[in-house]
Amino acid sequence: MNTRRFPLDRFVEAQARIRQAVHKTPLIGSKTLSEWIGVPIYLKCENFQKTGSFKVRGALHRLLQLTQEERARGVATISAGNHAQAVAWAAASEGISSLVVMPENASPTKVAASKSYGAEVILHGDANAAFKKVLEVAEQRGLTFVHPFDDEEVVAGHGSCALEIVEQLTDVGSVVVPVGGGGLSSAIAATMAVLKPEVSVWGVEPEGAPSMHRSLESGKPIRLDSIKTIADGLAPPMAGSLNYELLAAHAHGVVLVTDDEIIYALKALLERTKLVVEPSGAAALAALLANRIPLEPTIPVVVVLSGGNADLIQLARLLVPTP
């Protein structure tokens, strides 16, 4: 990957384009989590972002690059939920029509939210089938396909999260980020590479959806045949090619966590910080609580809570399982 494709100016310009429309999310320190893990822990609360996740940063930035002709025709995307909501909200705010294809097992809460933001929603098959369907429908209707992660403008928009982290914590030493297709993690890794190259960026995936982990092991982006995890936001069937290249060049690695470890992190966040996140949003903390990532005792670590769009029925079942 030629890192000159993403000079610092590109991230700064992207941040300037979306700054007035999205939240600068808080960075919150946790004394309890710091004591448990043995390093200063700060939580980057993207669960407080517009639409409830980081996704709106990249989605809005991508839509702002559309031509007038593309805006008039509308956009289409594929998502398990958070990117769907982000595109729907961004499209509505810009007066653009949007269509979202979601897997049939998508969270009803996220489906309803996507519709409420103004998107036409099609439920279709599993994640692989949904990807094929959205490309088919986009071609039939002449819609611009907005990729949920494997897109330069999406990555540029997500880089605003890294810029905020550095503004909020100048001595940040490590950033731990959940990984689905790799949009946010690759953006943070690429931004830190040119802004603060001494910062270690780590990605975290569920064991049941290890597309990026396996891609880095294989030396190329791979597609998974099957996915099984409670973290629906981290379960696309493939790693993004651009995202793989950026993570391979700039991240320290991508580690895996179990669903049980994610549930433990969910409980820790709720009980100790009073923060509600979805399973995907707790994955980065899960890796730290499970000692998956090497840390220096006095070096501050930022944990990205990527989303808070929890399905309350699922959350109750995970936190208080039936005997």
C-alpha cells in the first residue's frame, strides 16, 4: 500500500467537511478499568455518535463526494445495521434517496431505525447473498453503490475519529479498535501512521468472524464461507481490500476474542461505566480484559466503543441468560 494515497491533509479535509454534521464524541477515562487492566484506559464513545455508531463519519463523507447526477439517482448499500442507518441518515440530510439491503437475520431494531431515517429496506438471505443482491438492485435502478468499508472516501471520513483522539489525549500510546470489514480500524491506523507513528493500533475481531485476521495471515484479503458471532456489526463475509492493505502496512495486528469475552466486556461497561454498547462495540475492551494485547504499564490506551445500537431483547438475553 502506498501510504501517499492518504496524506494527513486528506483526513483533515474530510474532518472539515463533516465536522458540523457529526458529533465530536467524548473520550472518557475509567479508573476501574485502568486498575483491572493495569494501564490508563480511555473510552472513545462512538456509541454517542449520530445514528449510534462511528459509521456516519464515513457514510456522510462518501455522500458529500457524489456528483449532482449521482445525487439525483440515489444510493444503495449493504449492511447488518449500523452502516445502513448511517447511509439512511446521511442521505436524508442531503436530500438523497437511499436503498439498503440487509441480511434476513438483521436486528429488528436496526431495520426499524434504518426505515425511520428514510431508507427503503430489502431483507435478503445471509451476508453473502445480501452483498450480491445490493449490487444487482443498484445496477438495475442506476443507484450509486456505497461500500460499507472498502472505499477511500469512507476511510477518509472515519479518519476524523483518530484526529479527535489525538486532540483529546495527546499522549495516547495505543488504540484498540473493533474490526468488521476494517473501515474504522484501517482509517485509524492510516491516520496515526502519518500523525503519530509511535501509536500502536490494534484491531479486534470475533473468533466466529475472523476475516481480517485470516487475511493478514494469508497475505491477501479473504472471504469467509460462514460466520457465527453475536457481534453482527463485525460480521461481514470478507475483509476489504483497501482496509487489508492499510492494516497490513500500519497496524500492529488483529487479535481474536470469543463471544463469551465480548459478553463479559458488555457487562463490565454497563456495571462499571454505565455505558450501553452493542456486542460489536465491546469487542475492543474484551481483548484487553482477556490479555490479548501487549501493553506498557504507564502508556495510555484508547478503547474505541464503536457502536451503541443494542437490541434490547438480545442484550437482556446475553446479560441474563436463561438457565
